[in-house]
Amino acid sequence: MRAIRLPEDSGLFSTLRAGDEVLLSGVLFGARDQAHSRLADLVAGGKPLPVQLRGQTVYYVGPTPAPPGRPIGSCGPTTATRMDPFTPALLKAGLVGMVGKGKRSKAVVAAMREAGAVYFYAFGGCGALYAERVRSSAIVAFEDLGPEAIYRLEVEDFPVVVAIDSTGEGLPAFLAST
């Protein structure tokens, strides 16, 4: 199992291969559909982004409210396909890693290959486990979106598998036919 520190070690993404087991530690930005749509609109309009995407990794998540004494509630992965319409623009803006569940389109895989980006699979149904790996959580943009806002998550030993690597090679379950 490989340990990766984010964002410092994102340059190591090119050494990862589909199927590699990885423990992520450091900063993940949590965001879902609505936040991705807004970010893509800002990129398309040449406007500044509320968070720096260059060299960063985003976790497709909409966490539940934090219980007393915890930084976050359950935070299982969201289906990545819903972010596919926005992903190529965000990759061009410097995003290098994505964490979610489910397949990615051929267009996203091509954009990943061009950007040298990686798609990590987070295990569905493990929201409570992932919440235990979050050390801090704060909304950093689009607060009006509630759980779909952009969160800055500090994680430690967050378990994922490389579903699609930076060369575009992937585990068959994560590669869409279209």
C-alpha cells in the first residue's frame, strides 16, 4: 500500500497504476455536482476560482452534518459520472486527482491522460469509515449549496484504489463504453 501526502506528493501520481492501493493524507477538496457546475462556469468565463485547483485532488462528497465532537458526519463517495460534464474544464484548470465511485466517460479519461490526472475509487457504503479519517472540515466556497458546497478536508490514511491511472489505463469496472 502506497502512502501519498496531498497536495505535496501529487507529482507521484504518474507512478501509480490502476489497481494500486493508496492511503491519502493531507488536503482533499470535497465537492459535488452544483459546485462543479459553478467552477466550470467560472473557468469558461475566465474568472478567478474560489479555491486553487492546480495540483489538488477533489473528493466527490456531500457530507452529512457533523455529530458533536466530530469534524464531519458520514462522508461516503458520490457517483463520479455526475461530474463528468465539468471534469475536463477542471482538469485544464490544474486539478490532478479525483476521488469517487463509479465509471468515467471516455472524454474524461482522455482529459485525464492529457492532464496526467488520476481517478481514485473510494468504497461505496463506507461513509462512516471515511468520516473517521477526516481530521478537520471547513466550507471554503459556495456555502449557499449546503452539503454540496466546497469543503477543505484534512484527511489521514484515507483508503482508496487507483481506478484509472494517469496513462488512461483503468480497472474495467470504471471505464465507460461511451
